[in-house]
Amino acid sequence: MFFFIYLARELRRRLRQAIFIALGLAVGVGLVLTVTSAAAGVKNAQADVLKGLYGVGTDITVSGAAPSAQAPANGGGGNSVQIQMGPNGAQMCVNGKCHALKNGYTIDNLGSSSYSPISAASVAKIAALHDVTAAAGGLLLTDNQTTISSNPSPPTSFTVDGADISQPKLGPLSEAAVSSGRAFTASDADKNVALVDKGYAASNGLKAGGTITIGGTKFAIIGLVEQSEGSSPPNVYIPLARAQALAKQGPAAGGSLKNDVNTIYVTAASASDIGAVQQEIAKLLPTAQVTTPSSLANQVTGSLTSAAKLANDLGKWLSILVLIAAFAVAVLLTMAAVARRVREFGTLKALGWRGRRIIAQVMGESLAVGLLGAAIGVGLGYGGAAVINAIAPSLSATLTQPTGLHMMTPSGAINPTSSHTVSVPLSASVGGAALAAAVGLALLGALLAGAFGSWRIGRLRPADAIAKVG
Amino acid sequence: MYELTGVSKAYRAGARTVEAVAGVDLTIDDGEWIAIRGRTGHGKSTLLNLLGGLDRPTAGQVRLDGSDLGRLSDAELTRVRATAIGFVFQTFNLVPTLSAAENVEAALIPLRVPGAARRRRVAAALDSVGLADRAGHLPSELSGGQQQRVAIARALIKEPKVLLADEPTGNLDEETRDEIIALMEKLWRERGLTLVLVSHDGAIARRAQRSAVMSRGHLALRS
């Protein structure tokens, strides 16, 4: 009891100094919490984007190498198809033989626009690898629809995912929730049925029960799915077998993708196995791209990555600098306070107080100040996170992918790429671990200050202490 | 009983060594009141610090009831200060943030006296110095004489064998000085204390049973 009375009285005596130290620690703690919450928000946004790309259960993604846009793909020995726009109108050329296209004619091409094909047999080989729990193939496709006109305009396109219905827990579809209609069933494997992204359906007047033309074939829309908008999700899902049957290798080619996939989603036995599995797959498929969520993060550009860098670099160092300054101020002021109390401590030693009892008193005072700083700092941290949420603009994440389209126009060749930019809301939230760490930092600063003060007390000889001022 | 044999205390002051106490031999019987006089800087307070275990001699022995204070460990010396020796300082040395009662109570903290017993003893100690009604006052709310009374109560609450007073009236006016000395004399008689009192004041020294003069570190006894 005496300990707390003495502690409270002493803190009240140097209230301004105690508040100054506490505020210093609080600013440091608040900044750490704010930066940590912002960084966590950015990380969550990144995870949101990446998770949606390949599904929550996917640890590794294997995709065929991107085809060259300059040299129209002719994979699988398929036919070379080119659309040329000239002064005499549009013409389609198949293996060099051209015929005119009438205005208003729509070319609908479902193609593996971004990735080269991988044999579907590779899926089973990967699934058989040690430390692989599951593997599923998929076809990430783009349906490009171009309407012939004397004034050429960019093609309209939407993304189509040929999903392995037997592996519902892998791939982008695993992230989607059916909002109306129904999900795929095993019996849909060979049917012309499709699930459409709810947002895409809304903006294109589609609904469950309606139809959508994909690769020149009408598909029945059996359901709409809700997906994270921060994830660049496919617009339409169709059964893998149907996608394989309809898709061509490259929009300008006629090669079939039957028995091919262009993406393989892999789940490793554990997070620690991801690296080893990645290497095994790279050996098995040397030309394929083997990516993990962390490597995927590097492909994302836009303000999201800028924010991540800002939070990780500037924010981190700013927090460290403020904390060091706060610690230094706390130490110096505590040392000064101890120096002013030399006679007091000397008297207590003369009364028979042990050095460690006096040190405990000083440490207690420091800890109390640290707790006050932590409490204020936590408030500041929550306030900072709230301010970020209130004023921070939505972040954008941009994924640029080749469409695979190769068009000849009077002004030259067009090799358009599709950049998909998604707006990701930054939601800064203070996590429990960050909270504990921040409070720990405040207490650490206080203990550090108390330790320096204690060191000074430990060196104090009672006779000197009394003689100095007595 | 104190037995000082060839006690010296030297300090390093830059390149030279200053001998504040030089070869003091002294015996102080239990219950004796001895006054030590001398000019400022001649070693009176240093000798008092050696008697109180606040400092260790560089030569010789300071024995209190047979135990050589210079050879005790820090913890043992702290224990001796906590139980056997009470100090009264010229500048009172009260903790400014604690009330009169809490300042007195501080002397019982090392003895681990239970809270209720502490409060009872504090009340009795303050009563014995005539400050029962000032228990809750801070030092800044007390006069110099009252502060010194609190300091005396703090020194005596643990019922020490020895009371060491370093210029206890140095900061007080004449009237208050007489009150404090009268109080100390009363407590000395009532409690059978061994009282060692350092003072410039010849009038105070004359009230002691024995007096001694410190000059350049050397002690000369007078009857």
C-alpha cells in the first residue's frame, strides 16, 4: 500500500513531466499502431486481390508461359487465323486464304489469351507429387467479340474460367458464392451451362435463367455468383470440358485446347512445403510459370503496391524513429528526476531501505507512466486507423495481361493487352497482436527509462547522497 | 557500545588525497550522550557517517556492539541502519511528497511491520513529538521546527539503540532550537538512547555528558 501511495504522490508531484513522457511514448505507440493497422489493411487488400485470383485453397499456381503477341500463336499445329482491316473493308485470313467480312458480322473467339497450354495429364502428375494435397486444372480464357465495322473499334471481351467441377475447393470458383440460381453439379460437366459474376451480370443485363454467348455457343446461365471485387475475378465460369472443346489456342489461331489446361491450382500439404513443391513442379514443367501468392504479389501494380511500400518502408522507419526519440526522452527525463531526488534516496538508504526497494519504487513510477502512455497511445492508434479509414482513398490494383489478340489495321498491327484495375478499399484495423506489441513497446520504453534511473540509484552511496545537498 | 580504533577516512580529490577523519580512537558507552563540535569541513559529518554505517572507513575499525561495521556486507549494513540507528539531519530530509505520518512510516518499511501496527506506531511516534494533529500535513505545510520533530519521530519509531544527529538545530531559530534540544534530551533520557550529536553550537554541546572537538580530522575529547 505504501508503495502505491508513494508512487502516486511522486507522479502527482511531477505530473507535467510524467504526462510529457507518457505523451512521448503515446505518440510512438500510436504511430506504430496506425502504421501497423494501415500495413495490415494493405496486406489484407493484397491478400484479397491475390486470394480471388486463384482461390483461397490454392498455394501454388502453375500456368503456361504467356504466348508472344507479336507472333500469332499457332500452337498445337492449329490453323493461323488473322483479321485484316484494309481500305476495302475487313477480311478474315485462314492459313493465308482470305475472304471479306460484311459490316455487322461479329467474330466471337474464346481463346487462351494469356497462357500457353499445358497437357491435362500434367494435373495428375502434379497431384501425385510428394507434399501435394490436391491439384486441379483450369482454363483461363478470354472471349473476344469483335463486330466488323468500317471504323474499327477495340474488341469487347470478358473473361471465362473453365472450371474443374470435381474440385470445387480449388481455383477462383472456390471463392465465389452463389447469390441466385444454383452452383455447378457433377452432371453439368459436359453441359453448356455457365455461372456469371453478379457484378458483370448487372452491368450487362444478364440474369440466372438467361443465356450468354461464349465462343459462338449459347450457354444457359444457371446462377450468379458473388465474388470479391478486389480480386479481378473471372466474369463467367463454364465447365472445364466445355471450355476445352470451344477454346482455341490464341484468338488468331485455330488450335484446339481439347485435353489441355492453361492453369493448374495446387494445394501443398503445409505452408512449409510450398517452396519444395514449387521446385518439383518447375522440374516437371520447365517452361511453365510456377507462382506462389508471394510471387504473385509482385505482379500487382497500382496504388495498392505504392501503399504497401509506403507502409512498409516510410511508416516503419518513421515509427522506429519516433519510438527511439520517445525512449530517449523518457530515459533522459527519468535520469533527471532521479538526479533531483538524490537526497531523498540517500535518506531512504539511511533509513535502512534496500537499494532494490528504491529501484522498485522508481521502476513502478516508470511503469505507471508507461501504462498511461500505452493507454493514450492505443487511443491514438485507434484514432489513426479511423482517420485512415475515413480519408484514405480506395487503392487500385492493376493486373496487366496480354489478350492474345493480333489485329492488322491500316495503321499497323494492334496487340492489345487487357489491364484489369480493381478498386480495393483500405480497411485499417488494429489487430490484437499489434495492440499487444504496442503496449509492450510503451512498457519497454518505460522499463528502459526506469532501468537507467535504477542504474543511477544503484551507484548511489548514502553518505554521498546526503552530503551533496546536506 | 561504539568502539572506534584508529579510524581514518580519506577521499580522493583530483590528484590529492584528503583525510577527512584521521586516526580517531573513541569509545561511546550505551546510553551516553556525546556532542561533537568543530569547524565546517573538519570531519564531523564524516565521522557521523562512519558511526551510522553510511560510509566505510579507509583504515581502522568502527565497532557497534562488537560488530565491525566496515566489514559488514551492504545488506548487513542496511539491516543495521534499519534496526539500530536513527538519523536526524540538519535539513530534515523529509520526503516532500509524503505527509508527516507517511514520512515517519517510511522508517518502518524495511522492517516489514504490518500495516495496522505501522499506523499505530506512527500515531504514537508523532504524539511523542507533539505532532499528533499534524499527521496528514505535507512537509511544506510544516514549520522548520515541526519538520525536525517529524524527522525525530521518524528516527525513533523503530526504537533504535543509537540516535545520530547532524546539526539538528542548524536550520532553526533560537527558540525552536531549544525546543528541539529539550525534546531530544527528553527522549534520550526516556529511551536510554546512545546519542551522538554534531553541532557548532557550544550551548548544545554543554548539555551533553561528554563533548569532543574535531579539528582537521583529529578528535580531541573534553570532559
